Amino acid sequence: MEIVLSGIRPTGQLHLGNYYGALRNFVRIQDKYECYYFIADLHSLTTHPHPDDFHANVKNILAEYLAAGLDPEKSALYIQSDVPEVSELYVLLNMLAYKGELERTAAFKDKVRHNPENVNAGLLTYPVLMASDILIQRANWVPVGKDQDQHLEMSRVFAKRFNNFYGVEVFPEPHAMDFGGGSLKVPGLDGNGKMGKSEGNGIYLADDEKTITKKVMRAVTDSGPTVPNSPKPVVIENLFTLLKLVSTPDTVEFFDEKWNDCSIRYGDLKKQLAADICKVTLPIRERIIEISQDNDYLAKVVKSGCERARANASKTLEAARKAVGFRKF
Ligand code: ADP
Ligand code: TRP
């Protein structure tokens, strides 16, 4: 069976971008692949989270993973730092990763621009750690959003480089898992491109109805169409993109027609959008609250996930160590 792997950093609550760009896809493919889903807590250290918040953030994402439908019976759900094989492979791969290529990574350049006071080596080698996550499980497919395409490309580069350098076939090349229509980008409703934590424009899975409605009603719009069948400006297209994700095709068509004959009322569109977002997220929110309270269950889930992840990872690490030349005395 082919292997799927993905991870999300525990840097806050999950929003609709994470859900539609990543998590929902994780859930949908659980029956068809051997799946490894983890919480990338080591990666989150690159931005120096406070130790007091660290565990709560990890626990939070774990509850959100489970609430959204990840099934620990089907998939291995684990915490990255519980699998030391990942860190050992990271050391090995670092010897084959070059400063120049790491400095050219778009995400790195972005972080340097935004946080010039914390350009640590972990940040520079972020793609190497991500490659280790993927390669240690010999994953074939990695479901992630479009913003991760470059990191994934680097994982392929490191896999090939290791294999060529040592003349082995230890790592298969991982590929982005395409769910049709290319990688999806969930927009924010503030006119600022994608929905994201750092963008501060998230609609969160754990938001209550009132909060969601308030956020949607505040969405940026324009003064409305005046010419029939005109193209939609970006902020309006964004509303429709979200509507397509959460509503029925009939509803989308209804508002599309209203746009085309210039009779659209943005207030109505937003009310419908808020209601349909709630329909998706409120049941998840309820489960998040319920699961978060069950510490015994959460402990059981990560223990068995870690065992499964380590069992597979240790085989890969053994092959990598052998390729590098480590031998027993
Ligand atoms: P954030 O951008 O809020 O910091 P992360 O970078 O932690 O979110 O993303 C976790 C996962 O969710 C990644 O696979 C990423 O590609 C996906 N993702 C995040 N935001 C979006 C979005 N707006 N549209 C599509 N996918 C997204
Ligand atoms: N870099 C990813 C993100 O920011 C998180 C991540 C870490 C990941 N390791 C991974 C995703 C391995 C897929 C596979 O979203």
C-alpha cells in the first residue's frame, strides 16, 4: 500500500484554510493509504514559542485532528518530537543540504524579512527537517497546500541526492497529493490573499457561531456590479471561493446569477456564507471541546501513533545509517 504523510505545526488553532487545504483531505484518504499524520512541534520551535504554551498548543491540534475525523485506528497520529528517528535523519541530511539552496527558499526569505531578529539555523534548515519527516516514513504522497510546494520539491532533491551520493535506493521521491484542480488556496475575507494564522484573518474550527457570523459580515466588498456579466473583483471572488467550499452548487449558482444580473445584495450573500460555514464547523467545534477533556484518550492515541511511526521509521533509519557507513563494533 502506498504511504501518505503530512504534518501541521502547533502554532495556534486550525482555520478554514488548514481544514480545506489540508486536514479534510487527510481524513478523506485514510481508507485508501497507509497514513502518517503528525504534529510538527519541532518545526514550531523555529519561532521560539513560550514553553508554558507549548504542550497546550500540541494538545489543541491533536484534539482538532481527531474532531475533524482523523481516525487513530486507521492512521498513525503522532507527535514529531516523540519520534527521535526523525531528528537523527535530519542530522544526516543536513550534511547534504547546502547553505545557498536553503537561503533561496521562499519561506526562509519571507521569515527573514518578517523576523530579522531571529534568523536561527533551525529556520534555515526547516526544509531539511521537513524532508526528514517525509523520508523517514518513505512517504509517496504528501497532501499539503500550495505554499508547501517548494518545500516538497526540496524533499525530492534531498532524497535523490542521498540516494545518488551513497549509491543506494533508500528513499522514494515524495510527491504532492493533488486533489483535483491543483493545490487549493483558501482566501481570507480581508482582501489580503490567503487565510492564515500570521495573516490574522482566520475563521477557526473552534470559533462559535457569533464569532463566525461577525467575521463573515465584516468581509471586505465593493460598491457592487453595474455592468451585467462582468468579471468579479478579487474580494468578491474570495467570497465566492469560500461559498463554493461550504455551500451547495445551487446556492453558488443562485448568487452567481444575482451577480451577473447586478441584483446581488452582499448582506444576503454573507448571511448565507456564515450559516453554511457554521454548518461545517460547529459539529467539529463540539467534538473539539469534548475530546479536549479526555486526557486518557489523547494519551492513548499518541502512544499508539508513536509506536506505529517509530516501527516504520526505525527500518528506514537503519538503511540510511548503513548507507552512510555506520557499522557495529
Ligand atoms: P498558517 O498559514 O495559518 O500558518 P500552516 O502554514 O500551519 O498555516 O499550514 C498548515 C497546512 O494548511 C499546510 O498544509 C498549508 O498548506 C495548509 N494551509 C494553510 N493555509 C491555507 C490556505 N489559506 N489555503 C490552503 N491551504 C492552507
Ligand atoms: N511545513 C509544513 C507547514 O508549515 C508543516 C510540515 C512539517 C509538514 N513537516 C511536514 C507538512 C512534512 C508535510 C510533510 O505547513
